[in-house]
Amino acid sequence: MMEPATSNASRVWSPQHVWLIAFYSMRFALRSGGGLMFLLIFLTVGLSVASLFITPLESLVKYDSAVPGGMDAVEISTTILESEMVADAVEWITDSDRDQSEYLLQEQPALLSAILLILLIAVPFTTCFGAFNQTSGDIASRGLRYLLLRTERINIFLGRFVGVVLFTIVSTIGTMLVIILYVQFKVGAYSGVDLWLWGFQGLAAVFFLSLPYIALCAWVSCLLDTSFGSLAICLLISGFSLVLLYVLKLSLISSMKMDPESLGWLSQTLPWGWKYELLHGDPMVRMTAILAMLGFTLAFLLLGLRHFQKRDL
Amino acid sequence: MAEGKRPGGLTALAVLNFVFGGLGALAVLGMIALVGVVAGAANIATDGEAGELMVEAGLSGGMLMVTIVLMAASCALLIVSGVGYLKQKRVLGRTMGTLYGILALLGTAIGIAGGQGFELATIIGLVYPVLTLILINTTFKEDLVN
């Protein structure tokens, strides 16, 4: 049953209300278990991914420094990360050409590129931990009824979304800052300017990739009355959509004898398929990927908002 | 605030304390077993060989004991403060939690001074103690007053 509209609340979208709800949502994110878990998971995953590449490099530098005429961090990084084998691996992971792998490994700090490539795989899943409980918990506890006396549904929905986006930005900046500072001062393989510029672009890529998944979680969160159910469904959608896409691709190739190269567009029906374009060397491709992410975000938000406006709170 | 409902974050922190405390206790038991194995091998080997065994295992007697004691104390503090968070106690929760955070930082500092080195894994290990220190002394400060 729909809630009756309140007479004292504004019936239209109010940026002030959205900002107020977003600010308090972000401020109290840590007080909720979800916000704390997200911060812990994102920091641990981000730093573990970085450690996956940095620790072996540091071990090699340590080992080589003990040998007369051994290589330093710059030489080791260049020798390993800019090798043909790594370039092939990057081409395979990113499903791109040699130009793009050269851009990632030779024109930009290769170590940070490697970290970002793996981090982008984890982002859709880690994002779910921070965004799953935008409204579902309060729907279950009927807590939103108190807010509905003071503002409209659209402001609550958008305010919670913006709050999660802000909290995600803060968490992402914190994690990337630790990684970049560590690479700059401890590893010391790249110039500061290159590292920070590329780090900023990586940060933007993580941010834009997380946007559609936060919007997806906003939609799922207002569909369900349980926050745990919302988390489970968000994670399932993020993971199973990829499995379904892969199975569909395989079946099209095997049954309809389609050329695998011609099915590249299939993966781009999901935000997942655009993630590495966010780190592309061509600014136009990068901009298209950003627009695609914003498009997905808008679509999920509109679907969520449509349901949130109608549902019983 | 103290009489109010416990925030979800504080409950999550308590659960994490029990998880990390339990895993840490297992690690302490494992280290004690390792010491037993090394000591047993040292009884068989000559003095020089025993020293080499210790070095090969990356252990020095004093540092190992300090590590085991610090880890055991951290685990105990984690579990005790976890109970304190659930009951929203000031001493059992906030004080013990703060002590855990300080002990973990101290343990890391001793490890670095002892030659373990500062790596990214060190920072990962510091994430939880630092978060605990910040959260229980700011976000959950008013909730731990019983």
C-alpha cells in the first residue's frame, strides 16, 4: 500500500534534502555494521592486491641488492613488468591490443597499472558490501516512516545513494593514497608526478566503476525488506551476470558458429565490460566508458526510484 | 546513548574481535608447537646445528618469546574487549580495545626494530588495530560508557 503524501513536506526533489540525507548517511555509515565491513574489506582487498605485486618486487630488489652489480627497483620493474610475457597477460586480461598494453606498462607506471587491473576486478564485489543496505534495513524496521514526515521519497532514495557514493569515495581515496605513497617512498621505482597522475586516473576509474554497482544496490535494496537478502542478491547479480554472459557467449559460438571476435559487444551490456576502457590510452574511449558507466548508473537509479516511489514503506 | 540500542558497527566490531582473537589464539598455539619442534630438534642436534636451525626458521630466541607473549596478550585483549563492546562497557570495551590497539602498534614497532622490515603486509596488519583505535575513541565513544 502506498504511503499517504504528507502535507508539510515538499512534493518535489530538493537538493538541500538530498545533501542533508547524504551527509548524515555518510557520517553515520561507520556506525552501521555495513559501513565498517566495507571499509575493512576495501582496505584489506586493495592493500592485498597491491601486496601481490609489490612484495615479490621488493624481495627481488632486496635479493639483487646483495649481489654486486645487481639491479635496482627501476630496472627490475622495467625488466619484469615491461616484458613480452606480462604484455601478453595484460592483453589477455583487458581483451585489448598491443598499443593498450604498451600504454599501461610502458607509458604509465607499470606496477600501479598491474595493481589497478586486478583491483578493478574486485571493485564490483567490494562495492556491494558498502551499498547493499541503502534502504532495506530501514524498510524492514519501518524507520523510513519518520523521514517521510519531513521529506519526499525521491530525496531519501537519492540522499542514501549519494551518501554511499561519498563514503565509497573517501574509502577509495584512503586506500589509493596508502598504495601510491608506499610505491613512491618505499619502492621508489617511478617519478612522483607520473605516479600521482596515473594514481588519480586509477582512482577515477575505481570511482566510475563503482557508481553503477552502487545504483544497482540502491535498486535491489529498495526491492527487499532484509538487508542480508539485499547483500546476497547484489553479490549474486554482480557475479552470476558474468557467468550467464560467459555461458551465453559460449553457446552462441558453439551452436550458431558465431565468430568470438564479433561477440565483444556482449560483455559491454554490463558495466563489467567497460571497466578496462576506463584506463584506456585514448581519451575518447575513456570518455565513452565514463558515459557508459553514468548511463548504467542512471538506468539502475531510475528503476530503483520507480519501485521506491510505489512500494509500501 | 549508553542505555540506547547498540549500534550495528559496534556489534560488527565485537564479532570481528572474536574472529581475529580466535584466529590469533590458534596462531599462538601453532607458534608454541613450532618452538617445541625446534627445541626437540635442538636436543638432537649439536649446539651449532641448533643455532643454524633457528636461523633457518627465521627465529631468534628472545624475539620469538616477545612475539608469542605480545600475540597472546593481543588475543586476550581482543576477546575481552569484544565482550566489552557487546555490553557497551567503558573499561572492558573502550579501555581494553584501546590497549589492544596500542599493543598491536607496539608489536609492529618492535618487529620493525627487530629487523622484520616494513612491508605492505605490515600496513595490512595495522588496518584493524588502527581502525579499532579510531572508532572506539571517536564514533563509538559515547556508546561505551556503561
